[in-house]
Amino acid sequence: MATKKTTATAKAAEKTVTKKTTTAKAVETKAVETKAVETKAVETKAKKVEAKAEVAVAAAPVAAKAAPNREAIAKRAFELFVARGGQNGNAFEDWVRAERELTAH
């Protein structure tokens, strides 16, 4: 009788070990799946940040072209003045034309 009892106890112990192993594998699988989801979320967020940075870099040269500095406008206005033969009375028109030319390019 002791043999049957020992065999039954051994089988019960084996079942318990198998159940614990299966549970541990399930927990491990869930952890791996969770990590994969987290990694995907981080990658998606990184792509969005990268896209925003590209837009900002692309927009930067446009902003730089829109506002020529005062010195460049004055130089071009003076060139226009000289080209007109140095006649007084059209300084404002020279300035506006210089601004327009420099912002158009």
C-alpha cells in the first residue's frame, strides 16, 4: 500500500510542478507581450517627435528669408538712388522697392 500512496503523492507533486511551470511561462509570455507593446508605443512617439522636428527645420529658412536686415535694405536703397542718378525726393520709394526685392528672393 505504501507504494500506491507514494506513487499518488509523486503524481500529485508532478502535477503541481507542471501547473507552476505553466503559470510561470504564461506570466513570462505576458511580460514579453507587454514589453513589445511598450516598445511600439515608444517608437511611435519617437517618430512623431522626429516628424515635428523636420517640419521645424523646413520652416526655418522661410522665416529667415521673410525679414532682411535693415543694413541690407539700406544698401540696396542706396544702389537704387545711385542708379536713378542721385536725384533727391524718392528715398521712401527706394526703400520700399529695396525691401520688396530682398524679400522676394
